[in-house]
Amino acid sequence: MDFELEDYKSLRAKMSCGHTVTPTSLINWCHRQLDQGEVEFVCGQPGCNVVWSCEEVYKMALLTPEETKDIENTLFNRAKDCFGAKKCPGCKSLVLREDQSNLRVFCPVCTRNKRKIYEFCWQCLKEWTLPSPHADHCADPDCVSQPKEILRKCPEITFNDVRMVTGCPSVRACPTCGLLIEHNTIKCKNIICSRCKVEFCFVCLKLSAVCGSYFDPCISGVAPRQTSIPVWKRK
């Protein structure tokens, strides 16, 4: 009998932490963690807090490609929207960046599985193999910030219902959490961010309460194109 206390008769898989579990019990346990809003899979054995990689769970639970894709989408969307997480290029597990100013990110799952330090670039999602003197990209020559490129190259917007506003980029990074948002050109100029739920003016990038208008030009004018992505400072 495994840690889910289900006496399934099928063969048991030995997980990386050393505990055994049946495929049925494993997927039930992982679905329970998903239902509780978790974004990683932790062993259910009392006293064991080992995190299993997504690849390990998919393999040991004998999931079909459709089941794997469904769980991946659930995990990724929840973690991306709530915490700004990304998938490790090595094990595909979700990773949160502790230092928002550092592109060099440590993956504990790959480090444990490979038995050596594994780090990757938060920007280009490639393994970090060489030191880089730059703060905005790793040593890979193709490492560029896609969000910054979108902010730099996006066309200007023409509002249908906002008066006398020109020269405003069509894509903005939320000034609170950094999520890229595109205005649909209709109704007022204010946007409620789908991630942090903060309302701000798309034109001057101030909070709506500070801007004070919805269909008229901002007193401070049009904010210039953003050249950096704001970091969400959660309280």
C-alpha cells in the first residue's frame, strides 16, 4: 500500500525520492495538488518534501499525450499568471525567479537529478554554460528579451473613443507587474491588468485614480515607449 493508502494491485514505480507509488495513486495525488492550487508536485509521504519533476510524474504515471498536455497547460497557466514562473529547459518543471534582477536562475530539480549545479537563462531559456558580463542577456548571442522587443517595435494605437491622443504605443507593460497588455482601441483608455488586477491608464501609465480621466487627454501627456519591464513587488 502506497502513501495514498490505495491498495491498487498494479506495479509500483519508485520515485526519485525513494518512495514507491502506483501510477493510479500517483496521478490522483498530483490532481489533488493541482486542485489545491499548487504549481509543483511534492511527494505525499509524511516527512518527505522532495519535489518531483514534471517529466518524472508524466513517465511514472503512464500518462497519455493528451493527459500530459492538459496537466502542463494547467500548471503553466496558473504559475505564469500568478507568479511569473517559467519552465526549466532541462526538466520542464516550473521555476520561480527569486532575484528578479538576475537572469541566471538555479533549478533544484535538475541539480538533484544531474547531481551537479544546473542553471539556465531566464530570458532565452537555454542552459547557462558560460559567464556573461552583461546584465540584460547571457553569453548566447541570440539571447534577446522578447517582451522588450515587442514594446520597442509595436505600432502606435489609434483610439476610437479617446479624444486627442496620438503617439501612444499599442502594447504596454503593466506598471505594477510587468504583464504585456494590448489595448483593443475601443472604450476608455484605462486597463485592468488580468494578472495583478490593478487599473492603470494606458496612455500615461499612471494608476487610474492618479490620472483622473477616462476619455480625455492625460495632463502629463503620453508616456514614452517602455524600455524595461517593471518587476512585480508583491506585498
